[in-house]
Amino acid sequence: MEWSRAKRYKKFADWSQQEKDDLLNKIQHSPWRMDVHIQPKSGLLNDPNGFSYYNKKWHLFYQNYPMGPVHGLKAWYHLTSEDLTHWHEEGLSMIPDNEFDSHGCYSGSALPVGDKLFIMYTGNVRDENWERYPYQLGAWMNKDLRIEKIKRPLISSQPKNYTDHFRDPQVIHYNGAYYALIGAQNTQLEGEILLYKSTDLSSWTFWGPLAFAKQSLGFMIECPNLVFVDGVPLLIFCPQGLNKNVLDYQNIYPNVYLIGNHFDPDHAVFDSEQMINNLDEGFDVYATQAMNAPDGRALAVSWIGLPEIDYPTDQYGWAHCLSLVRELTIKDGNLYQNPVKETASLRTKHIHLQGQLHNQLTPIMHDCDRAYELDIELKGTGSGRLALADDGLNALDLLFDFDAGKLTLNRGHSGVQFAEAYGTTRTTTITRNGQINLHIFIDNSVAEIYVNHGRKVLTARFFPSDRQTQISLETNGHLDYNCDYWSLLNGKG
């Protein structure tokens, strides 16, 4: 299908039932649908939005263009959960239907206030010359999940000296006031985070650009998020066009974090002595949304997909998924990310394996499930390979080198190839102590790999054939392995 501008921005109601049925039928024949990850019923999934806890349930929305795997007229799709793991689809909940969001309900966040959930989001409007007008808008959701949009914009335009790239508000409550962090671009075409303040969620005052980095951070910053991990401020954001002398990355755009010393909203300062780091060392994480939960945890969920990249699922009428929900912790000044403890409720069949290898290659599991969890401890000398989704010729490879202290994820022979212009390997460092722990979640066409108890994470989409069902180990030295394997089932049926 040729996706003209007119087709991308055609109102949902103007699509025929036959067109919708044909799309759903195409998706049913896709070989790469997942069992436990959140994926779109149809069309494009991108940024997670409105991640919150309200009325004794977890709420999560995501950007959705339901008519195809392209960026078009965006709406919010709503999910609820009692355990952060099993999600119930509530359906499209916020669609573009007024003069301030006529060309898309873009990204935003949510915050429980009283007996309602306050939502703040960007409304996208285009004129006849296709010039953009961004509005920061509000809405209230009640306990019946009914959303009522606030009729007038909360912030009607970007500040002076800023372009129309002004979006993705995160609203927080801090020291008795409300603050919104908004991604922006100044007229010098530099990315910034802008801070706004309110006492009533209705009137918002521009408080200034947030001072948090001494170097230029590219031409735009998207999806800013501020959370507190045991009181330590953590800033997560997506700088577009970031100079690779500032941060080494290979993805088209990185998703990064900065651990702070102090957040001073009165002076619009996020104080930090650290450097920015990649949030995920893999291929496909972007637009992470984080929140502070009522139980004290800092939680995050990410879009597993990247802007401006074509994926093999496009031909089947859908694209992308969301990560498992991760808990963020800080130890000794380092960020750790791990799946929330509730993820264990997905486990069904369990197998324990252990053994030794000497200069050899051997399969350790045959006929793996479409969705499984693998927790494996490797100890040894030299270097080796853990082959996931292996059929003897193709595999998603984890290459470990104990002596060099390196771990490389290679998807160059993992199935249908894509995004090769950005490389087929990602490498991170590990300690040179002759051992490594890998906590891995495979869900048909996505891998989440947590290294050394969450110190590093590598996430990747990959697109295997149905013959790639083995797990193999290879070493050129001595290797002891000890692992637990669980089948995963989310109860959707």
C-alpha cells in the first residue's frame, strides 16, 4: 500500500469495515506475533504513555495508529493490569477529535489527582501548508475509564526562541507543586528540556530550560522523564542528533539516562556529576516512560522500536511492541534494571540444566517454546557463544569473552535482516572475573537480555524462522553452565 499523507490522516471512521477486516486478517497470518509482550492489535505501536497507578489498577497507554505500520493519525490505546504483567485491553481511549489535536494525540503522561487520573499530552495540528502547531493539552479520566478532554490548551504555544518541536510532557508532583518536563528544540536547533510549573494543573508558568548538561545534546530532545530512585533523581530522555563524541551509540537515536545529585525545580536545575549513559545497550529501545509507584518502586516501560526504521512485520500490517515493565534501582552509583518481580507469574514449565564444556559446541535445549525465560550462569576461560533461536545455521548470538571483558549481541544471522545500515552487533563491557549471569526473555521476535543482575540490558527485535528452536553453547576453553528455563504464558489464551 502507498501511504500518502491523505491516507495517513484519514479519520478512523472513514475507513470501511472491509478495510479493517482485511488488515486484521493479514495480521493473523504474521509469523512473528508475541505471547507475553504488549503488541498492537493492528497498525503501529510506538511511545508508551500515561503509565500510572490509579483506582487500584496499573494503567498504561501507548501511541497507536491502528490502520497500518506507519506514522499517521495517532491515538492513545489503553491497557489495565492488576500485576504489571497480565494486561487487559481497554481499546482506543483517546482519539484526535478537536481543533487542538486534529492531527494526532501525541505523547504524554498521567498522574492520579483526587479521585481522577489527570492526563497531559501533546496535541498535534497541521495547517493547509502542513506547518505544525503543538499544544500541551489536558484530560481527566474517571473510575469508569471515561476520558473527558479539557476544552482549552494548558499551554497554547512554545516559548519565544523555540521551534514547533515541543512535545511529550511528563507531569510530576514535587514539593507541593506540579511540574511538567517537555521536550523541545530552540531556534539554534538544539535540544532542550523545558520546565513548567503549576499549582492547580490549569495555569502553567514557563519556569525555564532545565540545566542538566554542559554539552550540546543534539537537535531535539524527546520523551523526558524524571523519577526518584530511593530519593536519587534520575533523568531519562531521548536526544536526537547527539554527537557520538559525547556518547558512543549506534542506533539512529539513543535513549539515555543521567543520575543526579539534586533536583532544584525553583532554579530549573538537575545537578549531576556523571556522564550520560545508554539506557539499553541493544538495538531497539526508545521513548522510555518511567514513574514512581505508590509502593516506592521506580518503574519503567519502553517502546521496542525506533523512528525511521522499517521492520519485517510491516508487510503484515503491524509494527513494534513494548518492553516488560522494569524496576530501576541504583547501587554504588550505577543504574540497574530488572523485570518487576511480578513477571515470575508468567512462568509455567520449568527445566534445570547444568554441565561442562571443553572446546566444543553443543545444544543444551531442543524444541524451545515461542516464549521462554532463561536464567543462566556461565563460568570459564577464553571466549564462547550462547546461541538463541538456533537451527545450526542461524541464531541470535551472544558472544562472551571472559579475558577481554566483552559481551556482544549479534543478530546478523538471526533470521530476516533489517536496519543493517546501523550495524548487526552491539557490544558492552563485563567484569573480567571469568563469569557472567544472563537473564533472558525470548518472545518469538523479541529478546530482552539482562546482564549481571541488571547492570546492563540489551534488547533486540529479531525475526527467526519456525525452525530456530534450539539453545546452544560453544566455547574455545573451559565452561561451566548452570541454568533455569521456564516456558512463559500470559493467560490471554
